[in-house]
Amino acid sequence: MLETRHHWLPIILTVYLPLSFVITYSIAVGNKHVEPGFPYISDTGTRSPESCVFGQLLNIGAVLAGIIIYTRYRQSLYHFENSARKYLLHLNTAAFITGLLTIFGVSLVGNFQETNILVVHLLGAFLAFAVGFVYMILQTIISCKSVSFKIPGNSLFIRRLRIALCVADLVLLILLSIMTLVAGSKGPGEGIEVYDWTASHPGYAEHLVATISEWLVAFITVIYFATFYKEFKQFRMKPPEVIYYNEQPRTEIAGSANETTRISTGHSMYYTTGLTG
């Protein structure tokens, strides 16, 4: 079924990931583990039990995104592999690798909470956001450079939308980085955790700008994936095949202690043996 319904995966991911964030946010706020304003996304999955839910949901999201990234890679390879413009093949390979690094980062963020192993968590965030932005840039370049291939679904509107999303993502990433540093230099104060940051603490305004920017970056990223919908709708995927190194007959052995039947779909072979006691 996936071979003809894969075009829905970008839409499913666009709904799934924000919903996952809302679920863990609701659990964290309900347990009074974060302030109900705009915490960092990962702050909503820092403490148990929401940390378990957060990790599981992000792992599933990473798998969904991985399928989309691979599908996009194969789609582009179909159009570029016989082209004289070999740089498009290199761009496609580079996009595929950065896409895999992005979803690996998403998995790291979900599985390594900031309160447990901060270095690994920050590495995952860098891969998810910064390398994810590089993936968006590479895919946008591929879209614009492949106009002459007349790829169905790669319309002018889609190309402009992808460019706009990349620009917005870049602005928000810069804002996120700057405001995180500024907020950290001002607050929240001695002995106060980031997820307990409130308006009464210094640096809260800058902290709020940073957290809102992070949420918007996440939403923009999944919206970018949704732009693949129209292109994915134009083709179907073939399921993987099993091919033996040495050809094997496709046989089935059926029967009881008194009867054995050999049925072969690879050869015209049918026989029955009866045993008497």
C-alpha cells in the first residue's frame, strides 16, 4: 500500500511532529515540570514521565522523516543519473547524507535529555536544526537547478515557497542563537533551572524570543517536508525484492506423518507419498 500512498508521508509528518510536541508539553505542564509559557521544546521532555514519551515520539518521527528523505533521494536519482550535469548527482548525495544526519540529531535530542548528557543533547540539537537547514538549502538548490528536467510537481510556486521557508528558517536560527546567549548572560538566576524560568526572573524577554524562535524553526522544517507532497504524488514506489545469489525453487512442504506433499511454484513438480504402518 505504501508504494502508492507514500505521498501522504510528508503531510503525516507535518501533523505528527507538532502534535508530538503538544502532547509532551501538555504532560510537562500538567505535572508542573515546566512553566506554561514557551519553554524550549526539549525542556518539555526533560523529566519523567514525559521524557519517555518525548523520546519515543521523536524516534518515530525520525523514522518517518528517514523514509521521506530516502524517497526524495531516489526520486532525484531517477531524473539525474543519466544526465550530463553530474553536479546534480553530487548535490543529491550531499542532501541525502545531511538528511540522515538531521534525523540522527532528532533521535539524539529525544534520547539524551539535557539534564543527563548535555553535550550529546546539544550535538543532536545542532544536527537537527543547523544541519537540517543545510538539507533544506540543498533541496532548494536542486529544485531550482532541475527546472529543465520538467519534474512533475516542481512548480514555480513550490520553488518560491521553499526559498521563502529557507530565508525564514535562517532568520529564526540567527535569532534563536543570539537570544539564547543574551538570555543566558542575564538569567534566570542562581540555582534556577531553564525550565523554571518565569517573567519574574531576569532575561525572560530574551528567553521568550529564543524559545518561540525554536518552535517556529521546528514548524518551518516540517512544513518544508510537506512541499514534497505534490512531487511524490506523481510516481509510485516498488517494494523491495528478495533475490537469492543461487536461484532457489519456491517450494512448500506440507503434510502429516502419513502423507507428504511437495508443491513448487518455480517448477511443475507435485508428488505425494503414503506411508503404511
